[in-house]
Amino acid sequence: MRLAVLSDTHGNAVAFEAVIRDLHKQSPDAVVFLGDLVMRGPQPAECVELLQGLNPLVSVRGNHDQYFARYQNPSDWQPKTAKGELNLRHFIYNTGLLSKEERNWIGGFPTEFLLQDGAFQAELYHASPDSLAKVSWPWSTPDELDELRKHEKTRLVLYGHIHHAFVRSVYGRVIVNSGSIGLPFDRDNRASYCIVDWEGDNLSAQVRRVSYDIDRVIRIARDRAMPDADLFELAVRQAVFPYAMQTAAAGVSG
Ligand SMILES: [Fe+2]
């Protein structure tokens, strides 16, 4: 079984298209998406269309997708923090470009998924089994990473959210973070996704990094007067988390 693991497109369809071109060359048997389809980037409708075109086995709900479950309209949201105000600006931008049906589709993603293939079992989350926003860094202790699974039988855990790709073995299981397609924060500004293969007890995972036209997605953000376009440009050019000044009180999260 060959699985393509995609996550955190964040409205960057230029990066998403480049990943899909690379993905087709890898001939996966199935595709899964780990959340945060839109928000922070300029092309939400294009990302919806690209994801639907891949016919993924599952799309799990991220903390940014959760806004579409929580709020029907921007007027439903009264932010109390600078981070909330930033996210509301992007919610307004996104609701202007997505149909109600598309917003409900995003808000309806399941919060977790158990993938079973014969005796093989994988757990899929955006951030963790009990939170859509918990931050589990690549350098977490084995015990911390072990909290990312619920079931003893699980061989593979897939999650997103942190925008840092990594693969680690912990207590006989493989933990994979596929990184972010649209907004990597690990100082490598190429789009990130993973290919995972298993057959019987043999399991391997590779992180793939794909170059794309960064100038083009920035131009689209400017042309569409996307809010916080300066921060977006900094993020996609340097692959850093640029929202710290706006969100210092709330902490860093993808
Ligand atoms: Fe994210």
C-alpha cells in the first residue's frame, strides 16, 4: 500500500498544484488530507477544487477548518484577542470566496480517522487525539509523541498542524508529520508532503519537498487584496512563522 499524506495547504493552490504534479509521479494507492485546507493564503476555492479532485480517502478537520464548523457568518465571531482578530480577517476573506456549501463541507471534516488495511492500523489527526491545536514538536520526547496515538495496535500515526515535517520511530511505531504544503515553518520554503509505504510488517515513510512559484502566489495575494499579505509573503519566502507579534499572547500554532 502506498499512501500520499497531504496537510496544511492554507489556501496556497500554487503550492498544492505543484505537490499534485509530484504526487501523480509517485502513483499512490490512496491520498489522505490532514486538515487546514484554507485560511492565511489567497486561493481557498482553488484548494477546495484541487482536494476534491484527488478524491481523498479522508480529510480530517484542522483548527482552521474548525472555524467553518463554528461560524456560519463573520458576524457570529467576536474576537477577544489579536490572534482572533487576525483569524477573523482571514475568515471574512475566505467566506467572500467560498460558497456556503464549500464552507459546510470544510467544517464537516471528521476530527480523526482510523485507517485499517488488513492487520495494519494507522491513526490520523490534525494535531492530536484530544485537540485540533496541540503542538507536538519533532523534538518531543518519546513519551510525548506516544500521546499522539490511542490504540496499542496502531503501527503508524499521521498528523499535521506544526508545519514541520519529520519521521520518527517511537516504541515500535512510526510517527509521521507530513509538514505543510502551503505554509511550511521549518525554514525550507518548498512545499512538503509524505509518501508512506507498507507491506506486511515493512513500513517506510519519505518526506518529499517540492519547489513551486512563490512569486506567483504572492502576486495573487496582492491582486486579491488578501489581508495580512505582508506576513504571508514573509512566511512563504522564508518558511517561518510570521504571526508571533500578532499572536504572542496566544502562542505559536499552525
Ligand atoms: Fe496549519
